[in-house]
Amino acid sequence: MKETLLEAIELFEEVIIYGTEQFLKSVQSPIWKEYSPEQIQTLKLLSAYDSLSNGKLAALQGVHKSAITARLKKLEDKGLILSERAQHDQREKVVCLTAAGQDILAASNTAINETIANLFDDKISEEELVQFVGTFRKLKDILQTRESDQ
């Protein structure tokens, strides 16, 4: 089991590395020319969490708060996000998506889906996809359970 798990981890890392490279070479959307992958990831996180503090965004993206501050400034200047005081603590600022940010994220998601579908077209069977989805749902459930336990 341990050797198989180590192989799975290595394969996952390789898929992330090579998949990102292939994706960035293949994507043809103007959204991905105008916005960096890190900016798109920021929009995705804000969509998933509704609103986040700069510190929480930095932790989720594994970067220093100064990197997040610069990233958020660019997104705010383009009207994609909005900074506001947290409802639970007026001293804290949180960031949330605007309607324009949601539109950019939707366009990005469409480009991602089309690009990935084209990369794997006729290379993965429906049965393999069903198995893949089942495994990833299980992993997601495990990770969400761990997060809620902490």
C-alpha cells in the first residue's frame, strides 16, 4: 500500500507539473492572456469562499501577504474584486468578487473546460472518467473532513 501511495503522489505531482505546462501552451482564450494563472486562482478562491482576508488568501495560495496585496490591487483596479470591512470585525478587511469578476471567472472556466476536453479527446474512456471522478470525490471528501476537524 505504501509503495502504491508513493507512486500515486509522484504521478499526481507529475500530472500537475506537465498538465500545467500543456494547458498553458494549449489555452487559446484572451482571458488567459490578460490574467495570470495566479490571478485566476485568486478569483476561483474568492468564488469558493465568498470572501476572504488577505492573510487567508496568502495562506491558501502559499505566498507571502505582499504578493497577495499586489495581486489584489491589480484585480481591484480592473473592477474584478472589492475590498470591504468584515461584518464580524470592522477592523478586518475582506475581499470578494464583483459581478465583473464572476464573468471573467466564468469565461476562464469555459476556456479551461474546452482546453482540457481537447487535450484528452478520445484518449480517456467514459468508464475511466467515471472512475476518476469517483476517486476525486472521495479525495475531496477526505480533505474537507480533515479541514472541518481542524
